[in-house]
Amino acid sequence: MAAVRGGPITPGSSSCPYRLCLCLAAGVAFCEQQEALYRDCNSACAGRCRLASRYKICIRACGTCCHRCKCVPPGTSGNREACGPCYANMPTHGGRLKCP
């Protein structure tokens, strides 16, 4: 087991990265599936947000939408309906559309 700041990494520790803790608790197959989705979301969102004027904000919102809805629409804008209502209608706390 690896050590961080002198202590072991355990699923309950506050210094344990979320994904590592999730993988330790859920098992290898689940971890590999989540890592594949994470990589897919990163590349899909990079393509979706490549022309955005606020790239970092677009990437963050797109990543959240991708992880929740398991989809990123084609192109750099529009086409939200291609991913269904989960992606097309997800609101922010302020009531605006979240997904780019």
C-alpha cells in the first residue's frame, strides 16, 4: 500500500484520491470500466470544446455531462438532442443549460 504524507492510503482517509478509493473499494473490473469512460470523456470533450472561447469551463461542464449521461454529441456546438434528454436538458444551479 502506498503512503501519502507519512500515512497509508485507505478508502476512508481524507488524503485518498477519489478514483483510487473507488477502485480499491469496488474492484479491478469496475475500476477499468470507469477509467475507460474517463479517457473517452476527456477525448470527446476535448473535441467538443476545441473552439470554445472559455475552453476550461467548457471542458469541466462537458466532463460532468459526459460522466452523468455517458454521451457527448458530435461537433463543436448544437446537436444536444443526439444524446437524449439527459444531456439536452441538464440544468445548472441557476437554471441554465449545463452541457455544451
